[in-house]
Amino acid sequence: MVTIVEGKIAVKAVLNSKFRTVKEIYIEEDKKGKDVSYIIEQARIKKIEVKRMKEHQIQALAKGKTHGGILAQVSERKTQSIISLLKKDKPFLALLEGIEDSYNLGYILRTLYAFGCDGVIMKQRYNDFDDSNLIKSSAGASEAIPIVYSENPVEIVEVLKKQSITVIGAYRGEKAVSLYDYDFSDKAILIEIGGPLRGLSAEELKLCDDYIYIPYANDFRNALNAASATSVIAGEIFRQKLNKEGK
């Protein structure tokens, strides 16, 4: 299966991706600049054909209108195995459930990658999101972070628990403790984050060893959306790990 990704950010990301192959690159015939030069040079190094095309030809291939005259035909993204999540002694992993929008998923992957997440688990159906939107909204992070897709993420979590990984649910229940009172600094962790409509499923919540919540400065009953919550949680995990390392 091949697909078209659109725009300089997406094309640069797939050129540097370990998880998919670039078949061809299409650039509008009069398009110039640093990004074009970089893409052409990387394509030359990797022996990928670059075709200069007229504007109407580019538009005929593109689905959107924000491509900026740069497209690439790429293979389907390879998914990773559970083993890929266990390369570190104390990995920081995340499970995402119920994220229904490719832009939101992109923002979340961008945040997780920036703050040092070592891999993400998601249901197989999220593999159907629009690649260009996902890559652009993640600023290319979706092509860099390992992703394990599964029809049954519960089974993966059960395997990870047997590898001494602590499963932590972002869930405002009775047993939850404040994000800022929880010690993430010296353990292997899997953070479970649910989407805005249904949150985490009962099956995933049962697997959690601990639960955390984000405290608010006022009496605010509406939860942050998944992208905002991920930023707060991942940022705190990163801060604690930096302090532990004395940096």
C-alpha cells in the first residue's frame, strides 16, 4: 500500500523515517528554497527519484491545499513490536485510547516525543488516520517515535506488567494522587491517557497499578483535553527525571 504525504514538514519527516520507505518525490517545477534543496539532496543520497511537475499536476495528486508544491509517495508506516518498547531498562511509555482526531493525535505524539517518551501503544484502527495531517501536526514526531498498534492493547499492557513496568492511569478517581506528588523519576512506567469523550476503558483502568490526576488552580470540573493533559503529564515526568539525573 502506498500513500501521498503533503508539505515540506511531512516530506522531510518521511525522508528521515526509520519506519517507512519513500518511493518518489514530486516538487512543483518553479519551487526553490532551503527546504527544496535539502529534500533534493537527501533524495539524491538515498537514491529516490525526484520529479519536477506543473502546479496542476501536483494539485491532481494532492488531497489538500496546504502542500506548498511538495509531495512524496511513501509506503505504509511499519509498526513496531512489544520488544521495541523494552530497549531501555526504565522506559517511559504511553498508551493512548479514544483519540478520535488525527490532528489531536499528532499534537500528542509531538509532545510525547519532545519529552522523551520511548514508545506509544494504540488500537489498530488509529492506523487509518490521514498520514499528512498526522505528520504535520506532530511536526514529524509521528515518524520518529515507535508506535505499537494492536487490536487488543490489554494484552500488551499485561505483557509489560510482567516486565516490571508500572502502569499509571490518568484518571480522577478516589485512589488517584496528584501528578506533582507522584514519583516517576526512578521506575519503568506506562502512562495511560484516554480521549475526551469516554476516557480510559474499564479494561485498561483495571490494569493500572496507580492513578494520577492533574490538580487545578480553581474549582474547574471539566477535564483538560487529551493533548493538553499529555503536555502537563509528560512535562512533569521529564522534569522529575532531569532532577534525578542532576541536570
